[in-house]
Amino acid sequence: MTIFNGYHNSWVLANGVKTHYSWAGTEGPAVILLHGAGPGACGAAGWRLMLPALAEAGFRAYAIDQLSMGFTDVREHAWPVNGHQSLVDHVHDFIEALCLDEVFLIGNSQGAYVAAKYALDHPEKVQKIVYIGSNTIYQAMFDAPQRRMRSFLNVIGYDYTEEALRKFMTRNMAEGTEVPEELIQLRHQAATRPGVKEANDAFDAYIERMNDDPNLWLRYSLKDKLPKLQIPSIFLWGKQDAVAPVEVGYKLAEMLPNVEFQYLDNCGHQCQTDQPELVNSIVIDFLTADVKETVATNL
């Protein structure tokens, strides 16, 4: 049985970038799902088990393939030459291309950072946010450049081989979780497309510049603004996360008093694929909470 069912794949031209995305649901509020930064990461790989659940709950769910990743355009004009800000701006272009007035955001790992920064840049567009395990947000909660920060692909020593991808995927999931072969092949195909390495190199070059330039770091940093953000948000963190250890989540919770943190058993870095039924339930309950409260009040 295929693991890739219950959703569709489409393309849209977002400010000149041919953007691939997976989607489910044709009516209801819009939800934008943002994957992390691992090799071959894409909307389908990260959110294949949440897309149909959101559609069944009455949402329109869109899992975008972000710049330099998935099957989105990797020609030179689409390279993320401004690092994370390029990813944030691309998400904005995608939302505008689909003519979405307001959205819910769900982001995992680096995608959680993109969700946070998008909400800070465009607060009028965002109703609620769900974050899932993110070293990137933690790194951004400092005043000065963190020299230990490098691109995620460099951190894990990824060399564009299938063997390296398998090793990463095993580390990325909770212990005992089977990595489907279809998922490995999809991500390997995405990660080795012509132009992907060059796009990743452009991102890495900006990271190096940002580490040496306090002004560029200031644009990346969330320290002053994110704790003040009033958009309702929750943060889910896997207790068995080997990429962003749960201890990082505990520290981040102290920095973000306006965000509710939940720590989940038997979950690695991608809670949404390690414990899909539990995470889907938590997410849907959170996104629909106001609707339920309003209905109860009117009865």
C-alpha cells in the first residue's frame, strides 16, 4: 500500500518561482504546512499523514515545497540567496499566489522558524501557529551571531548519497519507527535533482555571511519580537528527538512565555509522522478551539 495517498500535488507560479505543493481539502480555513531542512525534505514527505486529516476536519491544507527543497524550482533565480528570509518571502509569495486572506501555520524544525518569522512579518495574515521541534527557533533567540550555527545539511554531514539519506532518516525518527522505502526514494529523488546542490550552496553562503555580520543576524533573530507575539500558538516537542533534544525545548519554553509547550512520548524530530493520530488530534483541536467554544456558547 502506498504511503502517499489522501492528497494531491500541484504547481503554482509564486513571484516567478514554479512552486510545487501537496494539498488536501477544497473548502474551509486555509492551513499552510512548512517542512524542515533535511535532505530531500518536501511537503509530501513531512506532512503526508496530516494533510488528509486536516481535510477531513474541514480545512484546506497546503504543504509547500520550500526554496531549494522538494520539487520546487531550483534555477538560479529561485536560489535562497538571503537564507531563511528567502524562505519566508517565498511562503508569502505562495500565499499571495493562492489569494489566501488569512491562514493557520504549522511548521516543523526549520519550517517552524519560517512560520514564526512569517507571522512577525505579516501578523495580519495569521490566525494561529503550531510549532514542532525546532533548533532553528532556539538559535534565533540570541542577540549575537552564534558561531556554532551552520546549515543543517552541513551539520548532519549529508553528501547527496542514498546511504547518507538513510542514515539521516533513521536518526530523524523515533527509535523503532520503520522508514518506508517509498519515502527514502522520494526524498533521494528530490535531493539529487540538477540545481539542488547549487541552491543549497547559495543558502549556506548566506549563513556564513550572517555569522559574521550582526546586521544580518538582527534580521534573522527572533529574540525581541517572538516573545511578544500575541497570535495563539502551541509548541510540540518529541521527548526522543535526537536532532533537537527535548532539553532545548525546555530552555525555549522559558524564553516564550506566551506559547504553550507540550512534550510528547515516543516522538522524534517529526512528531507528526512518529505519532500521527495523537499529533493530528492535538493540532485539529487547537485550530478548531474557538469554533467549538462559540458553538457551545450558542447552545
